[in-house]
Amino acid sequence: MFVGEAPGEQEDIQGRPFVGAAGKLLTELLQSINLRREDVYITNTVKCRPPNNRPPRKDESVACRPFLDRQIALISPKVICPMGNSAIHAFMDSDESVTALHGIPFEIRSITYFPMYHPAAALYTFSLRKVMEEDFRKLRTLLDSMAD
């Protein structure tokens, strides 16, 4: 399961997560580790677009949390990949940034989390593309180890 922060404009219009440029990059990164979008569940912590496309506030994340919890319960993912600071902070009580946490799996209540940069970050900071590619390779290794 991949969890972003909130829908962007196109996602809000179409009612589907990650359909813009960040979604295209996410699809490419998935393909690089032999996964298709159909193989994973993609959602957001907040279910509607915040004004001016700003990051979701804590109260918005809290208000939408029952919906996210229900999605997690229904999907029962092996791994949850929160993408970006807002998504990471929705799952863990920490002020640490994605820079400190990306690519390092951790477990909370028997669920494995694998924090990642949000794909949009690599669109604005090209050097993060290589970091994300490496994190996806680590994710593949993690998933393979869980299949044993």
C-alpha cells in the first residue's frame, strides 16, 4: 500500500490518486521493481484537496484517519509505504523528516512501514530520483524477504 498526503487538482477532479506527473513517476518506479499499479493499493491520508494545494493540517489528517484505517483493514497490506512528511507523520509520532526516515523499514502494531519520498519531490529535485530508485530496490528486497 502506498500512501500520499492528499489529492492534487487532477486527483481531486478524477477521484483517483496519483494520476498526474507524480503518478507517472510512481508507475515507473513500480515497474522498475516488477510491480504494476494493479498490484498495489494507492491512497492518501487526506481524501480531499486542501486549499491552494497546501500540505494537509494535522486536524485534516485526523478527520480522515477513520477512512484510511478502514482501507488498511480491508486491504491488509504486507507493507505500507507512506510517501512524504505528511504521510509519514500520519503513521508515527515523530518530528523526524522523510530525509532521516526514507528507506528504513519499521514496525508499528505488527504492520511494516517503509517511508519514502513523495514522487513529486523527485520532480522538483532531480537528485532525489536516484534516491527513490534505490529505495524502491530496497522495497523489492523487503517484499521478497517477506515472501519466504
